[in-house]
Amino acid sequence: MPEQQNIEYKQNWHDDYLKWVCGFANAQGGLIFIGKDDNGVVVGISDYKRLMDEIPNKIRNLMGITVEVNLHQENEKYFIEIVTHPYSVPISLRGRYYYRSGSTKQELTGASLNEFLLKKSGKTWDDVIEPRATINDIDDKSIKTFLIAAENAGRLPESKDISVSELLEKLRLIENGQLKRAAIILFGKDPGKFYPNTFVKIGKFGNDDADLVFQEVEEGNLFVLLQAILNQLHHKFLIRKVEFSGMNRIEKNEYPTLALREIILNALVHRNYMGAPIQIRIYDNRINFWNEGTLPEGLTFEALKGFHTSRPRNVLIADVCFKGGFIDSWGRGTLKIYNECKAAELPEPEIMEFQGGFLVTLFKDNLNEEQLTKIGLNERQLKAVFFVKENEKITNKDYCLLNECSRNTASNDLSDLVNKDILVASNVKGAGAFYQLK
């Protein structure tokens, strides 16, 4: 049996494997077999008597925990099984903390360690008191905006004519008369005064990531940022196509506003506020949203396309946004993003883990080089699609001249584009046969 998420096979014992024990204790527990190869085949160990005494003593002395150390025999070969149970308190090894994530062991430092220790203590980052803040750091305008939204959502009863202090108490954002971090993130006049990386970077890029055309930085609390980012995207960074229905002028966004709003809210609500700022990158054919903070353990990116549970990183922030009607509490945010893009006839969004964060990419259309290459178009076909995008149609003769190829090659390539639902043939049997985008 090959190694699994909570199983490790080692042919010999090294004290470095104490890190694995520590990682298992801080996560979901696990098994370490000493005397087995990577496929789980018993190779045996000769010094099993010494290790049976040494391993549990080292674990107890260095980490203060107990594990089960069992001796097994198979085909006259001995191997040791170390059973580590999960601990509700943080476990360290020589002052360092390790954690088993997936099939890898990682040392926790910085923001990750802070988040881990808070979780073990039953708190989240946003539930901690901010001793430097007072009620004067709360923005009254943001409070009023929230109360209007909460009244419309009907999720915060008995909130009419409530004072700021009473509201914060009702939302569990005050403890013993002191503001919690969540209060600053949600309603603070200047969250950056307390947490420097709460701002959001927005950049417009040209041919590649080195080609930064222009940029903006937005600062403020969560509700201010939500509206400011949407305004920046619609009024400066994204093109709004103009169409006419009779005498009426209709402006159509490049990307569905509801999808953009949901992505921004997810980033603001679920980000690691001790990490890097949110970054939004706009390209000619796509838009990227990145925030630090990975998925909760046990949740996969594929699961985001369907039913999945809601497990917010920042519980208080998420709860207040729910009561204000900005999000729901059923984990439907990513479903809305997929559905909105599908309704707008855009390619499926790409959601993935990237450099310790959560990366969401919306694509403008299916007819960009990246998307077309993914479905197997050759260079001739790529040139033809871009020709049609510019000239509205292409003939067999146009294709031959464009690619310097034979008529048979052109016919085969064009037929393949029709089969791939990219082009549609018009008047195929006539002298004026041509192809257009489907």
C-alpha cells in the first residue's frame, strides 16, 4: 500500500522523523511505519529493541506527548508502528511547530503559526481584541450603510435606532468594552493604521506581467473597499461595450458584475489579514484575483463547483457580512461565480491555489490564444480565428492565402473548427461559401 495523507513509511529511524510526529499531533493524527519501503513492503529493522524504548522516550521528553509504539513481525522481519493521535493543544518540537497538510510536513511560521495557535485556542484572527482601538476608530457612515443593508436583508432584527456601541455589542465585535479586530476590518475609519496590508492593489497589464500599464491602490474598511474596487474596475480598468436596442443605449460589462462582486467579497471575507494585500490583475483577455489564505483542510477546489460546506477563515467577519445580506452562509459563493459566467457565455472560471493564496481567474471569451490552444487548435487555425474576429468571416481562399497552405488543408482545418463549435459554415455548397464565428 503506497503512502497516504496520514501514513508514512520509513526504512530506518532518524530523529528528523520526530517532526512528522509533531505534524501529525497538530493535524489529524497519523501512522509512521519504521522498516517499510515507500510501497509499504516490509524490509525489516535490526535494532527494533533499542528503538522500542528510545522512540517513545524522545517523543515524551521533547514534545510532552505520548504515542503508541507497536512492534510487528512479517515474514520473520520486524517493523515498528508509531500511532500519533491528534491533540487539541498546539505541540512543538524544540520550540518549532510542524503541521501535516495533505501528504507533506510543513513548519509553521509567521502568519501561519499565528493562525494555527489561535485555532488551537478556539479563536480566529478576527475574534481577538485590538487594544489600540477605541470607538472613535469606527466610521459612522459605514455603520449606517450596514444597517440599511441589514434591514433590507431582514437578518438583523431589532436594529432600528440602535447606537454604534449597541450594534457592535449585538454583532459580538466588542468584548469587555474593547473592540475586536473584526470591528476594525468591517467598520474602521482607517484599518491600515492597525494592519498595514489591508489595502487592495489593482493593476492593468499589457503583453506580460512585466508590462504594468497603470495601477491604483484602494484603502478602507471592508464595505468601503467592496464599492471602491467595483467602481475602479467598471470606470477605469474594464471596457464597457455599448450596444443599442432601438433608441436605447445599453452598456454591457466585460465580466458579470455579480461574479466580480462575489469574488471581491470572498477575497475580503476569507483572506489572511496578516498576509500580503489582495491583488487584482487585469489583462486583455482575463482578470485575476489573488488573496493570501488557502482552502480549509478537507475542502478541494473541484468541490467548489458543487455542494460544499461553508467554513470561513474569519468567522466574525463572515457572520457580520451574512447579517448585512452581503453573503450567505451556505458556501454558495463560488457556485454563483460559475453560474454567472456560464449565463454570460464566458469560459468556466479557473479557481486554484497559487503561492500560498487563492487565485480566481475570469476569462473574457473562449476565443483567446490561451483557451484555443487548450482545446488543440494548431497555428493555422489560431490565425484563422483571429482573422474572423477582425474581419467577421473567412473563406477557403482566405485561409489558403493566410496560411500559405493547400485547399485540402484549409478545408480539413475549417471542418475541424466547425466540429469544435468555433466556426459555423454558411452557404457551403455555393460559390460564396464562408465561415463565421458560432
